[in-house]
Amino acid sequence: MYADSMELLEMVMSLNDEFGIEIGAVDVAGMRTVADVREVVTRCLAKAWEMG
């Protein structure tokens, strides 16, 4: 199943809200698989944790 740009935007906005993170455009452009999404979310959470 593929997501169109609107679905991807909605997913990223939901992830940002749910986890209190900010997924950037560069990261979004690299999202192709569920594993990619998990990696981006994990990286953003770690970054947010470091910033306190």
C-alpha cells in the first residue's frame, strides 16, 4: 500500500502531536517504509530527550 502526499502529511502531523516531536521535511522525504518511519521517530525522540 502506498500513501499519497496528503496521507503522509497527516501521518507526520499525527506523529508530531502524539510524541511531541518535530519531523522535518528532509526526514519525510526519506520515508519509504515502516522501518524508515520508526527510525525517524526514534531519532526525533532521542533528540527531544537530549534537549530536555
